[in-house]
Amino acid sequence: MPSPPIQPVTIPPGCRLDASSTSMLHIFECQEALRIAAEAAARLAAIEQSGRLVGLRVEGGAVMVESGRRKDGFRVVTAQAVTDLKEARVAVESSDLRTSVFVREGSASVSRDGDRVSLTRGEGVDVASLPPAPKRPEKAAAPLPAPAPAPPSAAKPSPTRAAAPDALRVRTWPQERASRLLARLGQS
């Protein structure tokens, strides 16, 4: 039985749909040795600068970007994070709740609201959606009384700060997790 026809997709500027694309995975061959594999269900939008593809917005689904030898790299933007890669092969999975980034080859940086981490081969990061900022009260609350001084026997606070619960944490991904994401993107 023949496979169903590939549904029309928006092809990023400077790219062509590769013949190896399927109904489940769209593969784009682009200028400057850029290659993008995207799940058919992924919602993508091109980021252009002077008519040149410089990045992608991913609003759901997963993509694998092979940036080739582009001098200025490539950027993948999701609701939670920005991933910059140069001479790398990087998988980015986006949902409403989080973005996951995994580096297959090369290196990439991932940032969110001023927090930035660097990833190398085999490493990944999960970036959760931040809760909405609390509303500011319209009137200033009455000041709280000053805390009572601690008794001399109380332990002093540690000079090191614990990482914020929403901080970006780089981890080496277990082979099983990496393989599952890569398989969705036609990688073995």
C-alpha cells in the first residue's frame, strides 16, 4: 500500500523539501549547508534577516537542526528558551510546558531571561515555563516589624546560595531518552 501523500508545508526561505521527507517527518535542505528535520505536526515559523533564514520559531513538536558551517550560526526560539548553535546538530522539543534541548554533535547555548548555559555533545537541558509574575498591589502594604535578633547559639546561614528551583541545569542525557527524541527526528 503506498504511503499517504505529504501534506503541504510552509518551506522556510532558502530551503527545499527533501525527497526523503515522509508524512511524519519533513526534511528541509537549506542554503549554507543548513538542514532541518521537523516532525510533521511541529508548528514552525521562519526568522529572517535581510531575506536570509537565521532562525526558527518552534511552537510545538520537535526539530533537529544541523547548522553546517554557517559563520553566524543559527537560532531556535521557543516560548521558554532561545537556543544558539554553530557547527552543531541539536534537537529541540517544544510544548506549552517546557522546552528540551539536546546536543547530538558540536555545542550550543541555551538562554532564558538572562540565565544562560552551554551544552556539548550528549548534554541536554529542560527549560520549564515560568509562572506568571505576581501582580503588584496597588497600595503599599504596611511595613513589617523588624525581625528579632537571632540568639548567639543560632547557626549562621551558609555563604553559598542554593540554585534557584527554576535555574537551567545541564545534564548528560541517558541514552534511552536521547534515543527516543532522536528516533522521532529520523536519527539513529
